Amino acid sequence: MEGARCSGATRPSRPRCVVSPTAGGPVASQTEIDAMRRAIDAARTVGRTLPNPPVGCVLLAPDGTELAVGVHRGAGTDHAEVDALKQAGDRARGATAVVTLEPCDHTGRTGPCTRALLDAGVARVVHGSGDPAEGAGGAKALIDAGVDVESGVLVDETDELIRFWAFRHVHGRPFVTWKYAATLDGLSAAPDGTSQWITSQTARRDVQQFRAECDAIMAGTNSVLTDDPRLTVRDDDDRPLPYDRQPLRVVVGESKIPQYYRVLDRVAPTRLIQSRDPHEVLGLLNEAGIHHVWLEGGPRLAGAFWGAGLIDRVIGYLAPAMLGSGRAALEGEATTLADIRPIAITDLSMVGPDIRIIGTPGRAPREDMD
């Protein structure tokens, strides 16, 4: 919903957003919409902000001139609104704050953004996504203080920006993306266990783009012992990104990993979890503030997460090749077609010679009968 006006006349602690009565378009001006796009772009450039969401803020003078662009850089640092206000100084009085996420109204490591905006004399706030935490968002507090508030501007884009953070906040666990590579007959390894490489270099580069968006890359001990993967994010020249830009490497299982394996090098942080219970693993990662887990392999670990209903997105790369025998991409306990779990395809693309399929898992027919 783009361009909605918030009213405090509803349940406590949360504003109600209704579609603007303005015919044919949002209440927010084109200048404000353009500023929101700049705020989104600014938030995207920061990188990981664990355990907080990425947020961008643009301050506009009453005449629409840009005063400052603020971003949040991680826990304990200034929120985007405060970052922008500090840059603007006294010029913020009477300004409009365009921010990707509803300003917070609670005190954590930093003070509430609502208080900072009010103290600075900001006259208007335009925000995209609402805060998913009941009572945490500050739109109502701003409205009660006499600030004009517009909600839901470019909300589809701002929701995508905080997708994984919001999911963890609502569901109490990280979002899990399972990535696999397979032949057209669904095999991810030959009978002798070899699996590198099934897909093309183009597909492997594509994977790096997705890895860069996650907070943790997970693999099972058997997969690590067999393939000795790096589980890192690398650039187009296959060089690892700096340590502070690497996701956490998570190795799950009870087998011991020798120190000379690459997953234990100093290129990226690594955590070993001696468990194969998907709920326990995600609980530990949730406590660590992880929003998004990239599940890389192998088939047994993926099967455990799949069987537990803990895979939220599937990204599959299919190579134009057949093996005929070998290890399936997914190992599970399905015994009948009633166990089949459909996937709603959200994207189907060619990546070099390979096919990339992205989808959201649904429920198995047997689950619907329960």
C-alpha cells in the first residue's frame, strides 16, 4: 500500500494506516517519494546491521531541499533519524523526515527516535514500513505530539529491505533459505560423493550475490568433510570479502572438523553447533541475533530442516546434465505422494547455461488433513 495516512484513533500503541482519500495517488509528494527512494538506496549500502534492521533517512527542508542523509550502521550506533539530525543541526527545525521504517518509540542501547525528532523540531514524518513490534513504533506518539505523519510510502520496497529482520521479529527465529545445485534428474552428487562442480561458474557467481545478503551460511559436518567448502562470500575474482563483511559460518553436526579445513581458517567467523535438531540450531542462531540463514548443504541436513517445515525459501540451480545415479539433493522421510510439499515459484531464470528456480514452500496435502 503506497501512501497511507496514519491516525491514532485505534488500539493503543499502534497507529492505524488507511489508504489516502486523495484520488489517484498517495498523500506523499513526489519530492518525498523520491527522497524515500534515496533513503532505501542509502540503507542498502551499509551492509549488515545485526541485530537491528537496515534503515535510511532523508531530511528535507520545507522547500524540498535535501538537508541530510542518515543510515543506521548497527547495534549501539545512531539510528538513521539521529544520524541525519546530527548532520542537519539547527536546520532540522520544521523539516520533513523521510525514513524507511517507522521511527522507534522505545529505549534500547540508544534513545527513542521519536524523542530525537520532536526535540529537533521536525514538523513532518514520512515512513515506509511499520514496526512489527506491538507498541514499539512511534507514529502514534508523533501524531499525539502534533507531527504530521504519512505511512506506507513505497512500502513494498521498504518491506523488502527489512524482510529478514521482520520475519525473525514476528516468528522468533531466523529466515532460512535453502540453496541447492542439481542435475536435471535431481542429483547433487555422484555415487563416489563428488559434487564440484555441477553448475557453471556463472551460477556460482550468482550464488555469491545471494550469500552476501545473508547473516549466516550453514552446512552439515558431512558436507564439510567431503567437500572442504569455504562457505564465504567472494568477489568476481574469487577473492573473499573482508572479514567484517563475511557472514557467520555455521557447521552443524557431531563429527569433528580437523583444524586444517578451510571452514576453520581466519577468513570469516565460524561457529560449530553439535546438534542436528533444526529447532535447536535456529534457536541458538536466533539468540545470536541472526536474521537470515543460508542453508548450503548437505542433503541430510537440508532434509531435516525440510521435514521440520523450517525452510522459508528455496533457490535451486539445475544444470543441463544427467547423472543417472548418485545422491539426491534432498534426503527426507516421505513415503507417499501425500507427503509432497508444493513450492510456489516466484522466479524462474536462466543463469548462464543453468536454470535458477526460486520459490516458497507450501504445506503437504497430509498436513492439510491433520
